[in-house]
Amino acid sequence: MISRVLSADLPAHVGERVMIAGWLHRRRELKSVTFLVVRDRAGLAQVVLSQGTSCDLPEETVVLVRGVVTANPQAPGGAELTQPTVTALSGPAVAPPFDLYRPTLTATLPTILDHAPTTLRHPRLRAGLEISAASVAGFRAALDGLGFTEVFTPKIVESATESGANVFRLDYFGRPAYLAQSPQFYKQAMVGVFERVYEVAPAFRAEPSDTVRHLAEFTSLDAELGFITDHREVMEVCRDAVAGMIDLVRERAQPAVALLGCALPSVPEQIPYLHFADALELISAGTGEDVTGELDLAPAHERWLCEWSAREHGSDLLFVHGYPLASKPFYTHPDPARPGYSRGFDLLLRGTEIVSGGQRLHRHDDYLAALAARGEPAGPYAGYLQVFEHGMPPHGGFAIGLGRWTALLTGAPNVRQVTAFPRDLNRLSP
């Protein structure tokens, strides 16, 4: 029995009779010859039909082709199948909403998303998902190498993680429950078990906004580590995770990177960093705007700071740390040296925030005081707070939004273009 060969491996089998299988990507009937292009998970393979024969199968039909591998520098990969026999493995395919063999996408984003199960087959759309997958592999590899343990935490929770304003409420056997906004509470608890943990999982935000940067459901890459001195140690681990993600994209998804023309950022040994207060002074001096008293960075200011970082440090990446305590969640550790500021940070890439993190509170009494200062009762957080009654080390962590990260790497203007089946304010299918 002849075993299946992938399209990318055909050059290693010149002169042999092999079998390939995939989707009929394109059919080209010329005056003297007919070419079929078959698409599989590894790429494209060209099939040359014998003179006088043709193929009436429509594009996207699943086919099995047996033939002889022949060298041809003009064929994809430098080899093609000749003397073929073509067998349909599916019924004749219905035409997709646009030609998947065309190198550029001509359909609108709503059309692409409405027909995502089919349109994602387009090489350019698939390429973004390949880069996303390689990024996750790099995240895992980097943290595995630093002694982290992958954990899996609940996505149905009893109380809101960040706040009660942007949560999806559901009926849990007659009791109110919520979809988790993040694994924050659980990953902190697991520091008490493994010291260093990470998770790759969906998160949910019921934000009534319809922007190119936000989704109601997104994949979050979270990490948390114990026995730290301050947030700068978390920033160092974050740097290593980002470097690992870039390395694996470069290693595993190079064809996708080339197809999309991605300019992957280099990650310096130490990413430049600025205190939030210093960042505001730079913005005011550089733009003439009065940003005194701001609690967060506007998107335009994030872009300005990244341009400054590229110009002054040659880096597409920039840490901004020491955000005002009032802008951070209640569990963020204050900066004892600068009242009113926190040990929280963001990582900016090419003008956009891609990471949020910081040092957390770790003493039970500090949590009670932080909640009281915000006028929140401790009762709804009882399940979370109990871990701090039993001894927790100084710890901190960070989270990366996968869609936003991938959009920045690929140059996609909308996270929906690099998300397989996005969920947002208006979209619940397919």
C-alpha cells in the first residue's frame, strides 16, 4: 500500500509513485494540458493531467491523487505529480463565497466571518492562525523552561474577577454565576501549590464596545510566579515569554510569516522601561499636551511612547510600570516608595498594549484593607481570600491577549482577522 505524502515532501520522492490527498485548490485547463493544484496542511502540490484528459470536479472537492513525482522548477516546491489518477473523496464541493486560490482577499470582513468554516482555508487567513499557534507554543516552551507548571482553571465562577460591570451572567442550576473575566484568582491560588504556573484559556468580557482591538471572548496567556522581590522580576519573565513566542513563530511558522510579509520584532536582552509618571512628562514635553493627572495612557499616547522607544532605544517594545493605584485592580501591590502608584506594568508593542501585569498583594489583611478602601465588601470574595489566610509568598504575574498579539505581528488591522470564530457585540455564529 502506498502511504500518503504531504505536498511539502514531494521533492524528496522524485521518480517514485506516491499518493497525496487534500482539497482541489485550483483547476487550470489550458489548450494542451490541464493542471490541478491540490492543497493539504503542508502547502500546495501541482498535478499534471495526461494529454487529452480533464477533470470536472469543482474546486474545494476533497481528492486523492496517485502519480509519479517529477522534478519541475516551476512547480510549487520544485516537483509535481504526473501520470495521475484522481479519486474524489467527497461529493462535488459547492463554490465558496470567493475564490480561495486567489492570492489576495477580495471579500469584506463580514463575508469572511459569516463563512468562516470555509473562508479560513484561504492561505492568508490560515497563516494568521498558524502564527497564533506558534506563539502559544513559544509561550509554553519558554515558561516550561523556567520551571512553570501549566494549570487548568474553571471558566464558570461564583463572583466577578475584575469587577461586576463587564461579566456574562448565567444560570448555574438556579444560582447566579459568571463566565470568568480571567483566571486571576485561581492562578494566584495555584502559586501556593506550584510556585510558578501558567494557563492558556478563553476569557470573557461583556464590554459593550465594538472596536478593532476587543472581543467578548478571547484567548488569554496568563502566568503567575511566587517568591519575587518586586514587579521587575515579573517583567523579566514576561520578556523571556515574549522572546520565546517570537522564536517559535520564526521557527515553526516561517512560511506564514513570509506569505504575510511580517516584520517580526527583535526582543532585546532588557526591554526599555519607563515609570508612568516619567512617561507622562515625556508625552507632555514631546506633544505639548497637558496629561497631568491622567490615570492611564490613551492609545495615541501609547503610540507616541513606542515611537520614542524605537527612536531612542531601537526597540519596538517598551515597559511602562508604576501606574496609578487607582487605575489598577484591588489586588495590585502599591509601591511603598511612591504613594499613590502601584507595582503594576504594561508592555507596549508598536503602539499597542499587549501585556498587563504586576505584583499582587499577598497578605490577607492587606486584601481586607484594599477592598474596604474601595468600598467593597469582602463577602463576595471569601473563596478567593481564604488562600491568603494560609500563607502566600510575594508574587505577581501577567497576561497576554493572543488575538491582539497576533494582529500586531501580522499587521492585521482587526483582531477578528486573526481569530478563527470571533465573538463580539454583534456576532454569535458561526
